[in-house]
Amino acid sequence: MAVNLSTISLRSKQLIGKYSKYDVDHTKERLLNSDDPFMSELHMIRTQIDHLNQRAVEVSAEQNQAAKATGYAELRRAKNNLTTIEVPRLQKLLKKGRGITPQMVQQRTVQISQLVQEIGNIADGTNAGPTPLRPVRPQQGAPGQPFGKGRKHGDVTINMEGAQEYDAAYYEATPEAMEFRAEWHASKNRQDKHLERIGRGVDELKEVAKAQEDALARGNPILDALDERVDEAHSTLKNNNRRLKEVLGSVRSSRNFCIDVILVCVLLGLAAYIYNLIA
């Protein structure tokens, strides 16, 4: 029997619509875009729990003990943040939403208890087991229990104090944390020694600079005296040069006068000799 393309397309759309509710990504998107704030917050917390579980696996495979201790500390802080901030916020949204019935409130209470249990089961490097939970007290309006007189819904009471109480072993130091602390103290001691050695070198340089400054201060009067003597010698030499120049000038003028007299006498003698020859 021949089947045309329109029939195939129609049947494909019907099958996709029938099984789309089993699509995980579609379900998550529907929860995020829904008008139910409780389910949106619950989905966000579960996403964080999945992320923390993946992070716990990565930290457990870490070879560096210091990095492992740091990773476990971050996981403990994240768990504490979820338990003390996110879960109480989810508790406040317990009755928020459209068409909330007592049965839905009871189911949400169980979901919150399971959520706290999942948070406690995240590996964080401690020897403590999952975070203990306190039993939830019976609620009015729950299945099998009557509502209070004059009330449309029963009072819901959830005791989350047990989720915030941890065993003493929860905060005990793990071998990784102790090793990290020992490495930190060793590094700090080495750094302190280096800083102390640098400080001694700086003090020695400071003393040398002070000694040089004192030596220069003591040498300043000597340098001033030398400058004065050089100035005096320079002025004396200048005066002597001036006097020598004057003496040389006077000697030169006297010598020139004598030469002039001798030349005049020679010329007069030659003139007399020539006159006698002619006469």
C-alpha cells in the first residue's frame, strides 16, 4: 500500500508529540518556564547537586593532596550554602503555585527531605555519613488526617534544624587537610627565613650607607680647605704671570731703544765716510 509524504509527516508529528514528555531536556525547559516557583527552585538545586557530585569525583581523582584538600573544602562550603540558604528558600516556596493541594504539599515535603539527604551524601572528604534528618511532624490536612476547624488548608510545619546540624566528625581535620596544613606551615617557615635573610641584608646595606655618609661628612671640611688653597694658588699664579708680562714688556722696550741708537750711529758713520770720499 502506497503511503504519501503528508501521511508520513503527520504520523511522525503524532509520535513526537506522544513521546516528547520523556525528553529530559524538554522536561527541564518546561520546569524552568513553568509558573511553579517551587519546581523551578527544586530543579535549580538538583542541578547544583549534580554539579557538586561531578566535582566530588574530580576531586577524589586529584593526585595533589593540597589541591584535593582545597577542593573538599570548597565542596563543604557549597553543601553548607545549599543546606542553610537554598533549602530554606525552597521551604518558603512550599505552598506557592496554582492549585496546591494538601497532597502536593506532603509530596513536596518528602522531596525536600530527599533533597537534603542527597546534599548530605555528596562526598566531601570527611568520615561523617549522610547528614541526619529530623522526622517531620504530622501536618493537618495530610492524607488520613482532618483539617483544622475553620481552616481551608492545614498548617504545614517542617523542621529544618536537623539539616543544619552536623556531627562533630564533619569538621574534623582529614589527612589531606592536615597534610595541606603541614605543607603550608613549611612554606611559611621557608618564606619567613628568606624574609629574615633579606631583612638582615637590608640592615647591612643601611649600615654601609650610613658609614659612607659619615665619611663624606668628615671629608667635606678637607675638600673645602683644598678648594681654598687651589683658589689661592690660582690667584697667586695669575698675579705672577701679570708681573712677568710687565717685566718682559719693559725689557723688550729697552732692548729696542738700544738697537735703534746703534743703528743711528752706524748710519751716521756711513754717511760721513761717503761724504769724505766725495769731498
